[in-house]
Amino acid sequence: MLAQVRIRMPHLHPAQMDVLKSDARFKVLACGRRWGKTRLATVMVVAEALRGKRAWWVAPSYKMGRVGWRLIKRLVKQLPFTCRVREDEHLIEMPTGGEVAVHSADDPDSLRGEGLDFVVLDECAYMKQEAWYEVLRPALADRQGRAMFISTPHGRNWFYRLYHLAREHEHYDAWRFPTSANPFIRPEEISEAERSMPEMAFRQEYLAEFLDDAAGVFRGVSAVVDAGRSQNEPPEPGRQYVAGIDLARLQDFTVIVVFDENGRQVYFDRFNRMSWERQRQIIYEVFRRYHRCPCVIDASGVGDPIYQDLLRMGVVVKPVRFTNVVKEQIIEHLAMLIERGQVRLMDVPVQTEELLNFQYELKPSGRIRLQAPQGLHDDCVVALALAATGIGAQIGYAESPFA
């Protein structure tokens, strides 16, 4: 009975069927938003588990993997037999002996140790390439497993290179579909998005184009990063400095950056799971070290009592109370400075990665928001933006959002 089981699959449109019918071992799918790549991939990963195979769904983070997990469970509920669903492990075991599990690629080393028959790399343009080349690809070797890469483009990174390799390489196949290839999306919805979005964002998110710097907010990042300059630098006599501080306690990170008066970053620190007392002390030490520099701080939420404490300690604090509008203003200001080459940044991989990932996103209301992709951090971006606002007087920023 299990070998002949049938489930009611979501209705697939013609472009999805083309991908489904391909016999390529490795399928690379670059698509616009709402094309249906996630729905198609969940059908394929459940089908593999029903065949008794070990299948994984890998996303850049667990938070981003929740969409796939929900759709997978929805399909499994249609089966005429009971499957064992382990919510805490994001694992479903089939009576056929197959299984499907959802994992995060945030730490690629955590994916080691399993032989696989099939893996879906969801939104892999936002994933570290090591997750595929060093961990998942070897895991497919002994079983001659297959893989499916699905993502909206995000610049010309490793996913871009993989897409072009797949168009020429044996055992690979590649497709690029705009959102309009989904006949269930109304054309007027796409037209409205084109009118309301920045051109670069629309071309990436809806036309699925591989663009330089993607539809990212920050363009020209690589040109302002000083390759190899990763160590904090001591202050110089007579030079002025400003610090930007984004506060966090547990899940996110506190980030402290310092610019000199010429817009050159000279300090970077990032940490989490640290007591407020210790964080205040670190901030005070940075303040003293860099000539009692003003510290621009997010004074919203958890930042407000810390701001008050720092004032009592004698720190020169300039608070910014975030609203969506204020946050977007200071981030756009940082983006302008980067594009014009008016700042020089340290070579810190996590900081550079956050800048490259930060993007325009169209919300259901039609409003454009500037934010990190779901599940990724923006602490470095915010700290840089706060510090850059603090040196605005030297580089032509006329309006200050300071409270």
C-alpha cells in the first residue's frame, strides 16, 4: 500500500512542471518572489521521503526555514497513514523508512555527519557557500544523492556562479523565471510593485535578475572596505572620533564601531549574552580610549535605561530614538556615504556580509522597507549607520535625527 500511496499535491503551473519533470541530478532555480519555488520544492522533498529516502531542507537560518517546515507538514497531513513528527528536531519520519528534516546553514559544520539522498537549499543566495561545497555536496556522494537550489538572486555571488555553471555542466539544469511566469499572480500586482519599488529592487525581486550589489541598499561596499585591515587601531593625538552602538542582550548582538573625523572606521566589537553591567563598562572604556568621543546609541526599547546609565557614568551620549522613518533615514545616509566613497571600512567579514545582505523589501501594504532578510542580523549595519550620523557635520549631513 505504501508503495502506491497518492497525495493531493498543490496545483503546479506549467513552469513548475518543467522543473519537476527534468531528470537532472542538480537543479538550480532562480525565481522572482511568489513564483512558487518553495511550494514546488516542498512537493519534491516530501516525495523523496515517501520513497524511503533521507531528504533535508536547508535554509540560511531556522527562522527562514519555518516556511518550508509549515508547508512540508501541511503536505504530510494529507497522507492516509500516520507519520512521526518531531517538532523539536524539525524531523518527520515516514512509515516507508524515509525522513525529511529541516536544518539551518548558519553554522555549516553543524550539518556534517549524515549521508543524504536529496537536499533542498532554500534561499541559497543568502547562504554561505561552504554549506554546499564543504558539507552538503560530500554528504550526497555515497548515495549518489540529488540537490535542488532555490533562491531569488542576490547579487553575483556563489549562487550566480552556480547558476551559470549549471547551464553548461553535465548532470545540472538551470532555470530563471520572473514572477510573471506564475499565471496565478495577477499582472496588476506586478505592475503596482514596479511603480512603487526602486528599480534595482524590482529587477531583483520580480524579474529575478542577477545584479551587481543586488537590490541591496548598500552599493559599492567592496570599494570602501580596506582589504586586510581588520585590527582595531589606537587613537591618534588631536583627532576626533565618534562611536555608534547598537545594543542587544541575548538573541541579537551588541555592536560597537568607531569612526574618525574623516569617516575612517578604526574600531569594531561584536558580542552577545553579556550582562548589561559588563556592556556598560566596555562602552565606557571605548569612550575614554577614543578621546571621550560622543557615543551615538539606539535609545529605543532596551537602550533607554542603558542610555540613562551611561549619562550617569559621564559618557557623552547622543540618543537616537528609532521609528521606522528615522531608522530608514540614517541607513539611507550611510548608503549614500558608501556609494560616494566617503567612508572607509575595516575588513570584518560579518560586517561586510550584513551590508551586502541588507535590502529593500516590499511589504504587503505596498510600503518599501529597508531591512535584513528574515532570520539574518542587522546589528553591524545599525551601528555603522549610527556612527555615520554622528560624523555627519564633517561630511555634509545637514539634518540630525538625535532626540
